[in-house]
Amino acid sequence: MQKINPPVLRKGQAMTVREMQDEILRIKKEKDICILAHAYQRQDILDVADFVGDSFALSQMAAKAPQSTVLMCGVRFMAETVKILSPQKKVLLSDSNAGCPMAEQMDKDLILQLKEMYPDYKVVAYINTTSELKTVCDVCVTSSSAVKIVKKLDSDKILFIPDCNLGDYVQTQCPDKTFKLVSGGCPTHLRMTVKDVEKAKAQHPDALLLVHPECAPAVTALADYAGSTTGIMSYAKKSDAKEFIIGTENSIVEHLSFDEPDKKFYPLSKDCVCHNMHLTNLATVYNCVCGNAGEEIVLDEEIRLGAKRCIDEMLRLGD
């Protein structure tokens, strides 16, 4: 990545948040960079992003964007998905240590063994998986498309990986199909418990509970709405209700408070924080666009095409 000189400042002079944001906006335009920010990023990063949203939607936006370089402010599997859909572009991950524990819970060999054990099952992979793992799966799904795609699959036997909580939720919506769920899931969402729900409801009895289906089934069962991150945000914005308990990464509480200042939002648990996502901060983004940080994502073409086949099937069934 070509380096450029930082702004001329007096020795020892610090930049304010606004000054750093202005520099990022200037440099990304000068260097033809598209910035993607997952919705779990901090508000000051969202303010300098070209696109904000869920992981797969961001990769689709990047594929249509005119810029030659894409900076993913998120975690590794998200940057890999961008590269799968935009092989001709330079794709950067904001922090090389930003992984996803759920995406890393299973490997290719395990899934191949499971396929041998259950040859008549279709392997459905949550988008939160590595590109290599996708190469041995039949179809990908997102949290918002999973139910629709599983219903349309030409098989009544489903091996769902890696999130058994999302798999359980899909199973409740597709009772005519048989599921095998492999133990795995999001450690961040698993921190929220039924006791958290009881406590939050006692403190905010008029608030609606909105949760991500990566939560434990017992938590999801108590929700007024269960859906993807953007689904939760959309529901809260459109609802006539004035108070909401948010059962997903706590940054969403902050973002909704900015977007809907006349409504009140409460975290279901103070511990629902994705530490991998928050390895990226505004200074990280600044250093990335300056060429002093970030990791370029490079995929073997065979892996890229194998993973893309899994994603293409999701798009075909999602139409």
C-alpha cells in the first residue's frame, strides 16, 4: 500500500477526533479507498465509513463500489468474503489480530469427517466461517437469510455449522426438516443469560427485548423480536415503542441512541462486547489509510472459487 505523508503538525501536537476523521476522509479519497465498517464498530469509525452494515451486505457493497482498495473494519472472515467477491481489488483487514472465535471453531477436516458420517445431509454454513471451510459446504447463510434458504433447500436433512444457537432458531422455523447441530457458537452472545433478561425486564418493564439468534435458545425464546444486527436496528427504528433492551453487541445501543435520540436503549448485558471487533479504533483506521497498518488479504484462487460456489448458492436460493 502506497504511503503518504501525515498532516503537518507541530512536534508533540495531538489530533482531535474530528481532525483525525477529516484526515481519514481526505486520504481515502486521494488513495481511492473504500472503508467498510461493521455495525459493531465504534461510532467515530462509522462516521468515516463509506458503508456500514452486516458482514455479507458490506462485501456486496464493496463489489459494486468504484474504489480499487477496500478497507474492512471488522474481523478476518469478513475481509475474506470481500476478497471472494472482489478478487481484482486490494482488500485490507484493519487489524491482523481481529479474528472471529466462532469462525475458527471448526476446520475443513472436521467437516469432511461429518460429511462422511452423514452423507445424505446438506451442509449449511453460517457466513461466519473461514473461506477454507466454505469450500466443503453446500450453501452459506446469513442470520437474516438462513430460514428462507433452508426452507428452499432440496433436502430435508440439514447439518448446520458452526453456530448451534442460530441453527436451533432456524430449526424452530423449519419444523418439517431434520437438523444436526454441531457444538459451536459466538462467545460474545453466549454471555447473555435468562437471568440477564429477568434483571433487564425488572428494571425496564415497558421495554421490548430485541435479540440476535446467536444468543442461547432460552434467551431468544423470550424476545419480542429476534433477527440480524441490521434487522434489530430496523425494528427499533420503525417501532412505535419508546424503550428497547438490546441483546447483541453493545455498540448497537450506542448507534441506536444516535439514530433515535427520542427513544431509550438498554444493553441486555454489560458484558456483551466483541473484543476482536474493538481491536480496531479510529487511530487504526488512520494508520491503515496512511499505509502504516493493516493486513492485505490474499486467497488461493482454488479456495476463493470453492468458497464463492457456496456463496453463489446462497444468492441463488435467496432470490
